[in-house]
Amino acid sequence: MQPARTFEDLIVWQKAHQFVLRIYQLTANFPKSEIYGLTSQFRRAAVSIPANIAEGFKKKGNIDKVRFMNIAQASLEECRYYLILTNDLGYGDTSELMLKLQEVSRL
């Protein structure tokens, strides 16, 4: 297997990107009163996961790479909470997305 040439070659980035797309679909159905609240926060946290993976990909030193992966992991945990909150508020079934999030976390 060849090493990744761009961040788009990384399986973790691909899975995180798919997670973001699903979050946008889910949050499109949230109440309009959440547009500046949960919808905005959730989308920003989700986008932060693959964005930080992409940014860390080109960093030269391991310390920098690890820092960006750590930020991505923190955003992932933020999304984990938003999935719990979404479910508890009755805004949608998040069980499938929770599994996708766990997969990204493992990678």
C-alpha cells in the first residue's frame, strides 16, 4: 500500500468527512429556533474533525501532527455529546451516527 499523498487519501479523513455530511443532513431537520444554537455548534464541531486531520496532515513535525489530531479528537468528543443531546431532545435518532463517530474515533 502506498503512503497517503494528500489528506483525502486518509481513511480517517474520508470517514470523518462522511460523518460531517450526515450531520448536515440531520441538523437540517432541527427546529429553526436551534439555527444559532445546537445546529451551528454541532456543525462547527463536526467540520473541525476532518479539517484538523487535513491541517495536521501537512505538518512536518510529529508534535504538530499530534496536536492537530488531538484537536480533532476533542471535536469528536464534543460531537458525541451533541449526539446524546439531539437524541434526548427528540430531534432525531442518532444511533447510527454514534456508531460512525465511534469508527472515526478508533481510526
